[in-house]
Amino acid sequence: MSELDVIRKKAAALAVAPGVISDTERDAYRELLSAFLTNGGDASDRVVAVGTSVFGIDPKDACSKDSGSNGASAETALPKIGMEYMEEFMFDVLVEHGVPKDEAKVAADVLIAADKRGIDSHGIGRLKPIYCDRINAGILKPTAPFSVVSETPTTAVVDGNCGLGLVIGPKCMKIALDKAKEHGLGMVVARNSTHYGMAGYYALMADAVGCIGITGTNARPSIAPTFGVDPMLGTNPITWGIPSSDAFPFVLDCATSICQRGKIEQYAREGKPTPAGQVVDRQGRERTDTDQILLDLVTGECALAPLGGVGTELGGYKGYGYATVVEILSSALQSGNTSPDLVGVDRETGKKIPMPLGHWFIAIDITRFLPLEEFKTNVGVLLKRLRESAKDPTGPGRIYTAGEIEYDIGEQRKTDGGIPLPRALQKDMVDLRAKSAALQSKYPKFPFET
């Protein structure tokens, strides 16, 4: 691999979708851009374009520091942070960013629920870049009125007024569950919300009170329509939570795209090509060049494929349809914004702006159909039969049902000492502490600091 290829790989790993860019990330990209140009990189290359358009770096002003080598070393065991410690830290950080204590408690509970289940992309990993940095940038309100726009015995439309989605989401699901307990069914739709965390949290809320829970949300445009190349729909997850007699509920929480950006970043770290059919570019080509894909996703030169892949041969139109259904329920019912308009920047000025998302929540009271325990037994028997069916001789030797892997991870983390914390997240915690005297006083030394 040439020096330019090494730099390109590092640049691709740093490239982020439009949003808040930290000073640390900007400085790191500036070093890479300098090294790229110093080593003969073309000034018209995408690496330079991303530096200018996303990180706001003028190539002429890129610092001349040697970017050094970031050779891959054997990964050692990550330090672990206890669940209670991490939840309290996230609560304290949110309070320091202006979130009222009662709301910070709810928000921290949503975040720690993701870390407990191994959904590491939606726990402490989101705290700084998605919530704190956006609050600091003025594009996310630490608190805002929660307005009920209209309501019937079984439905409600709410306006989150661009407050914290981690608070808006639980309030909406609670309303839906209360309506379901009283009338059998409840549905709430929200507009002007923001990122509401792990969607599975709301499915688990329903399971806890003996209900079936369903939720979905729109997001920044990433998915191209079947036979299209423009990113038009968010990764728009649809999530189900169904009680079972198993030790864990059936929780299906997945996007309507084949993969998300995080998976492609993983391919980059592992030096692997992206499997064909997952990404399409403006020329209609199915792209596999992972590092360049990461750069082109930022500039809109690439888009993710829906579940089923590019085209119709493997059913891509089905994933496209599901993503559209989630979009409609996240926007049309509440007259909210649609994914194509949720780019996070003013197209004329390039200024960062809020992304007012839409969500929907459905709750079904099982006891309106049959006794809860009978239903849970019915579900458990089916899921057990699935798990005990014939195994693929070339596979791992075990069949899982939805929610089982997350349950296993949660049980393991209880006994292993908590949440494994990569260096990048250790740095986030240190950076957050450095900006608050109260945090410095309460957390003079983190468990991972020697």
C-alpha cells in the first residue's frame, strides 16, 4: 500500500456525515490533508474536497505537521466501566449541558440501555458527537416544551419543538402505552424531535408492561430509491418488541438499508472491500472501494442501498418500500419534515441547522386478545422451535432469534465488569470533563486513567 493510500484510508475513517465537527477531528484531518498534498496528492482529489466542504480546511492553510504513522498494533483488552458509573457520568454531563435533572435522568437511561445490550453505537458513543456537540453548536435544544397538538382516546400528535429526542421519545411511548392499557391500542406520532437513541428502548418499554411495541423514525437522507442514485431516504429503522416466555423479549431493531455507515467504517478498519450491492454511486455503479465510499458518502456521490440491495434482482424494491413506509409514518401523519430535507445544513449558506425528525410509536395491549402468559408461551414455543431447527453445517452451530444476542451481551457485561471503552470514547470522556469544573471535581480520575 502506497503512502497516499495509507493517508486516504485514515482520511476516510475521519470523514463524517454533515453535522458537528469537533476541533480534534478538524485538526486530525488538517494533518492528513497536509501529508496528502506533501506526498504528491492531487489537489482535485476527493480527500481535498472533503477537507474543504466538510471540515472547512483551506488546502493552502493546512498545517505542515508530519501526520506520522498509525500502524495497526495488536489490540489489547479494552478497559471496562461499570454500568452505574457510566450512567451517572452521562447524567452529569447532560446536566452540565443544560438538560434539567429529571430529563437528564431519562436521557441517560436511554443511552445506558444501548450500552448494556451491546448497541455501542447508540450509548456513550453518541453522547458527545450527537448530543453535547450539537447542543454546544446551537442546533439542539437541551430542553424544550413538549406540546400535544391533537389527541383522541387512542391517538396523539405531539411537537417536540426540537428538544432532546432522548426525552421526547420516552414521553411519546408512555402516552401510547397508557392509551393501549385503557383502550387496547395506542399510537403517537411526533414532529420536530431529534435523534431519539436506540429504537429498541421503546420496544423494551412496551415489553415491560405486557404490550407489543412498534416504533420507527426518519433520519438524514442516505438510501437511494430502487433504480435511483440520489440519497433520498434515511436508514429509517422499524422496530418491534414482543413479550415472550424466554428470558428475553423478541426485539427486532434494524434499519431498512442493508448496512449503515458504521459497517462500512468497520470494513475500512479491517482493510476489506464493501460487498457489491450495498452502495451505489451517481453513475449507477455498485461500489466496493471502501475507503473512497466513505469519502463519497459525505459529498453525496454515493448512496446506501435498501434492504435487498441495488436493483430488483434480490428484492431491493422491498427494502425501498419499507423505508418509504417508515418515512410516511414519520412525516405525513404529523405534517413534519421528510428525510430529503433533513440534510443538517442550509443548502445556500452551508451553515449547520437543526434536523427536526419525526417518530411514531404504536402500543398493543395483549390482554385484549388473550391472557398475557398464554401469549408469551405461544411466542416462546415458536422461537424455541426456530432455534432448535436444523443448523447450517458451515455456520456457527447456533440459531438466534431477535434480541437474543443483545441479551447474551448484556448478561456477559454484568459479569465482566461493564462496558468496554475504546480509546476514542475514553478521549470523549476526558474532553467532556475538561470543559466543566463540576465534572473535573467529581471525576478527577476515570477508572481507565493510570
